[in-house]
Amino acid sequence: MKRIVFISEECHGFIGAASNFYKAKQFLLESGWVDEFWLFYPPGADKCIPIKQYFGENWQEKFLELSEDDFGDSFYFSEMDFLE
């Protein structure tokens, strides 16, 4: 038995699946759900700002380093068993 990560979004529901959390973040980038204009809520900030504005040119690398807690209410990740 393996684990799979399901990705969902509040308005759209289920949007994809990946083999782990890192791959789920890659999916969000490669599928266009997250781009340089994605609104990121920095820790301790009082408002959201575009992720590229916060992290700069290497925003995609920094995005891949985010923890599940950094996503707030933008995307939800849930693990489920998967029989291959």
C-alpha cells in the first residue's frame, strides 16, 4: 500500500493528485494553479502579496520549500492510501 496526496481548492474542489507533498507543489506550478501572481500570505504580514514580489526572481524554488501551513486557505492537501 502506498500513500497519495490529493490537492483541492476551496472553489474548485479536487484539482489533482501527487505521490508526495513536494510533487503536489510541483503539480501546482506546472499546471498553472500557481504563477508569479499567486497571492501569498507571508508569516506575520497583514495582507497577501504576489509571491514573486515577496521572494523575487527565484520564487519557484522558494515556493517548493513552503510547508503545508504556508498555504493557509488557498490549497488543501490530504493523504490517502493507494493500492498500486
